[in-house]
Amino acid sequence: MRHLLNPLDFSVEEIEALLDLASDIEKHPQKYAHVCDGKKLATLFYEPSTRTRLSFESAMLRLGGSVLGFSSADSSSAAKGESVSDTIRVISCYADICAMRHPKEGAPMVASVHSGIPVINAGDGGHQHPTQTLTDLMTIRSLKGRLDNLTVGLCGDLKFGRTVHSLINALVRYTGIRFVLISPPELRIPDYIREDVLEAKGIEYREVENLDEAMPELDILYMTRVQKERFFNEEDYIRMKDCYILDRQKMALAREDMFVLHPLPRVNEISVEVDDDPRAAYFRQVQYGVYVRMALIMTLLEVEKPC
């Protein structure tokens, strides 16, 4: 039995196989409509989510399975003080696989130790978000045709953004990857990412505060919102929430084959006027997320690919 807690739980070869399966699902969805008949997915979401939770539910339903679970800690026995380890023991009696989002870093790992079913980390605090990373990889590969030899700009909240941390960890395994890290000083990437990942692996990167100057050199621009829920006081959030706003003028500085990704939800960091630009790929990214999660559910449940 396998779990997905971290993007590095899968080798590069396994990720390629997963993305190939997701691409086949995209092309031939009807072929996969009943591969998980009789299987149940539990969605254990201890904090709010729209895209990730509904994407998992859509993925399982498209595979022919069913879904049960809760969408907030208040509507679960966590409100009565039940531990994560007890909850997962109970859920293992009801479902075949589960996706867990939790505000505490490491909670899905604790669950996996006590679980009788595969556990998928659907986001734990500011730590990891591996299924978003798989979605990002599929989006980049589909749009650019490769996952190597790319200059990737990461913009916004690089300190608390778990999607950014996960994506960096995943992309450094490919050759020719270069990062431009765009953020205010207060929201720079954590030291452990800078030192233990980028510098330890000899990855080329630079940290800048100006988005305009970085735009012309990027193959991918990964925008993130400044996350109000990660701040300890309102004053700091208000001061930094409008640091970077991507608009038509900034897009004019970018290459014709540069694409914009965003894990969503957005607040105002991407102007709605950018939505009609053919390089705006964040809504396509959402669709790819369904195919990736379908492929992941099949892989962890060891469901055979139909002929």
C-alpha cells in the first residue's frame, strides 16, 4: 500500500507514467468511466477548499466510484477532540482511499502511519501540496512539451506558499531548470528551500523584487496570492497583499510562448483583463487537475489501465 504525502514520494519515472496515464484519460475519458466501480473515496478536509476537494470528488465520480467525507473540521468529530489517528482508523472502515487537507504540517503523515487505506496529502499547512504539483507538472508538460530546460518565475508569497515549495522540489529533479524568485523581502522562500534544495543541488536561481524586469526571460510565470490565513496580524497582510498585480502591461513584456499558471484561488494578483490572453493557462490548469487526480487514484488503488 502506497501513500502520496510529498511530491518526491514518486520517482521521475513514476511521475512520467502518471502524467502519461492522465493524458490518456484526457483523450479517452469514456474508456475510464467504470474502472473504479464500487470504490469509495473519503475527502477529509479540515480547512476550506473549493478546487482541490471538488477536483478529487469529480475525479472519483468520473472513474465510476463514489465519495464521502467532510468539508470542514467543524462538521467532523475533530470538533469533539478526536485525533487524526483515530479518525483515519474509522475512515479506513468506510472507504478504499482518502484525500486529507489539514492546517497542521505533517498531519497526513500521521494519518498514513495509522491508516488501512492509501492517504493522499491534499495540502498540509504551509508545507506540501503534492497533487497540485502533479497538476502543475502536467500543465507545464502539456503547454511546453517538456519539463526540462525551463526558466520558471515564481511570484508572490514564496514563504508560506506550499504549492511553490512542492513545485520547486519536483522541478529540481529535471535538467536545465532555472528559477527567478519574485517576492518582497518578507515573503522570500524559506531558508531550508534555498539552502537544502536549490543550493545543495546546484540549481541556478536569483531572487528579485521587480516582476517587470523578470518577465522577458520566463518560460513559465507561476503567480500566487498573498495568503491572509497564514499571517499573524492583519496589518502585515494589508501591507503586502497588493505587491504584485499581473496586468496587460506586464504581459506585454513577456514572450509569446510564455504561460501563466496560478494554483487559485486568486484575489487581485492577476487582473481579469489577462484572462483572455492565450498565455493565461490557470483555468486549463484546473481541468488538468481532474485528470491527474483520476490517474493518481487509479495508481494508488492499483487499478489496471483499460485496453
